[in-house]
Amino acid sequence: MEPFFTWTALGSILIHIAIVGGLSIRVLSKRKPTGVSTAWIVLVFSFPIFGAFMYVLVGETWLSGRRTKRTALAAKQLGGPIRELDKRFGAVLDEHHPAAEAIAKLGRASGMSAPLGGNDIHILGNPNDCFAQLIQDIDNAERCCDLLYYIWYPGGRVHAVEDALIRASKRGIACRVLVDAHGGQEFFDSPYSERLTAAGVRVRTSLPVNFFRASLHRVDIRNHRKLAVIDDKVAHVGSLNMADPDYFKSNEGYGKWVDLNARVTGPAAATLGDLFEADWAMDTDDPFRSEINVKTTERTGMQIVQVVPSGPGQQPKALYHILTAAVFGSQQTLTLTTPYFIPDEAFVAGLIGAALRGVDVTVVVPAKVNGPLVRYASMAYYDDLLEAGVKVCLYDKGLLHAKTITVDDDVAIIGTVNIDRRSFWLNYELSLILHGHDAVTSLRALQNQYIANSTLLTDSPWMHRSPMRKVAEQAAQLLSPIL
């Protein structure tokens, strides 16, 4: 029996070496950030079979051939209308705030995020206003209503939105609803999706999850956008899913989710209409149809807005570069709110550098986060931030889900992007960059409300946590590059 066990042990060692060596070479050849590569190699070395399985499943951003082609085609087709809008409404920010200048140039260089003037922005800071305004805009629709959401959770005011869509469809308005397969699972399992379909609303699934799809592309790439476009003239963008906070995950112990939306009219709304068309075309058999008519698009205000879509095949690096430009370009104040805070080294360095050069930097996160691994990984960054003078605030009145950044009095960013790798590099996300004092003032007023309902981290029990808690945080941080 000894030779059998000897050969078995030798075979196991050789298999281990082959798996670790082969996947290590694969990881290194992809030129990932150092932390990401190290995390994967450590995982594969420690758990070769499990690590290899996880890497094949989620280690690389890969899509099916069909979606890759449709994504590339949609991006190409989006570029033409956006360039035309840029010619008519494009804003030059060369003599503005340094961060604004950098963000504008980065957006224009990406080909999909030109700064457009002539918009009107109204920031809606509570769900009552968000739902009421959306329902009113749907009831006033004259041609089409297009809604795209990561989560669609039946209950409460969501049914009022569904009723508005049904009323619109019955009076001849073309209504379409696109919902992420994972985030909208409760919706698709309920009778409400069938109710909309029966009323003539076209309901479709984004990025379906099943075994066949898993063999064609990564199943954890999600469409994380929240967007409603009415007549290609009015758009709603923000962090609020199609979920009433009075009903959605209300019994999980985190409190109500706290979100905001921006109501947009003008050239940026027309751009958002075309973005919906691109997403719809990628998940249906419909061809991409540009809904932008540059000649009929009109100015509705004085606000300069950049629409920044991101995701596989849609310039994900542009979004990351814009966010880091905002941080590194700050001069006086920098405030950000996010439910999930797992940044990379460059972003952390930007926050620390800003604080050390005298910028008033504030990071607001929820006191309770839905996910222990994420919670521990986030907290591992706090010591370095506090040492540099960054103020970390723990929001106590619910799960703060609003994703916002304000830079001095000149730049405001709202949308769907969390400060984590998944939003930076993986999911389909959507952000609005607002340039100008008025937009920043409006958003900062909401940020100040969040801060007023928060506890400074330095005044919290976290400061007196046990040594084992610190070890757990550092261990979770090791996995942060692949969370």
C-alpha cells in the first residue's frame, strides 16, 4: 500500500503545483493591480481547487461573445449622437476649478461623457418626493416611458409607479421596463411583472442568471443602474432603486435605506434616453435606435452636466479616472457618502493626501452595513484615514445608500457608484457630474443632513475594539481587492 500512497501524495503535489503555477502565470499576464494579483495568488495557493474554481468564475471580466459584440456596437452607436450634442451644447471648463477641468477633459476623451450645458437639475432627497415626481412625470408622458433598475421590489409606492405605467400604456404611451435579473428576482417571481406585461408594458430581464449563461459569461456582472427616462426629455438618476424603503429589507436590522435622485431635463436627459436604448438593445433582440434628435433638443436651464456610464465595454476606466481626479483636485472641502467603502490604494492615497494638504475631507458611511465581510474590510482603512485627519462619520438613521461626492464649491457627483472595486471595474454603473455652485450647494445641504445624523468614528465604541477585531479587519482587507 505504501507505493500507492506515495504516488497519490506525489500526484497531489504535482496537481497543486500545476494549478498554482498555471493560474499564477494567468493572473500575472492580465496585469491586474498588485493587490488584486496578490490576493488571487494567495487564494489559489492556499486553496488550490476552490481558488481555481473562484478565479474561473469571477477572476476576469468576461462576457459572452454575443454581448461583447452588442456592447461594442452600442458604444459605437452612442458616440455619434453624443458628439452631435457636444457640438451644440458642449461646455468648455478650461478656466474653471482644476478638478472640473480635469473631469471635463477626461469625460470628453472617453467619447461618451462630454460636459453639456443647458440642463436643469433638481435633487430629490427623500423617497416621498422621488416617487411622487416620477409618477407625475409618467402621468404627463406624451410618447414613451423607459425604466431601468437594478432592484425592483414589489410593495408600497412601487405599486403606484406600476399603476402609472399601466395608465400610460392604456393611453398609447410606449412603456418599457428593464430590470437586472439578480436584483429583480422578487419582481419576476411575483404577479406584478405579468400584470405590467398584460397591460402592454414591455418587461425584460437584464443579464439573466442561469447555468447556460454562467458558461458564457460571469454571472456576478450586474446592471447596477437606476434610470427612468420620460419622452427623452426628463430623466431620473440616483441611488434609489425601484424599492419603497418602508417595505424593502425592513426587517434586517439596518433601518430604512436612505437614497436620493436627481431629476434632469435638457441635453443630458436626451443622452440618458440613448443610454437606455443601448442597454435595452444589449438585453433584447431589438436593434439600437438613437432617440436623440439634436435639432429638437432644447436648453432648459444653465446647469453643466456630464453623463458617465461605465461597465464592461463602456469605458470603466473613465469613471475611475474621473473619481480620482475629483479627489486629487480638491482644494478646500471634499465630502463623500457611500454605503460600501472598499477603495483601492490610489483612492485611499488621494483621500489621505488631500487631508494632509489641508483639505477638509469627510467620509460618511452607514453605522450598520449589510454584509459582515464588507463591514470588516471597510473598517480596515479607517486608522490610516483618521491618522491623516480625515473625518469618518457613521450614519445612525438607517442604511445610508446615497452615493455622492462634492468637491469644494464646484463639482458634485451623484449616481449608482459605490466606493469599491465592483463599482469601479465590474458592474454597469451610471453617474452624473454636476458642475457649478448651485448644484454643489443643493447636494451639500443633503450631505450636511447625513453628517448631522451621524456619530464621528472617533466618538464611537469602534475606537476601543479588541486586538482580535483588528486582526479580523486586516484579514478581511486582504480580500478587498477581489470583493
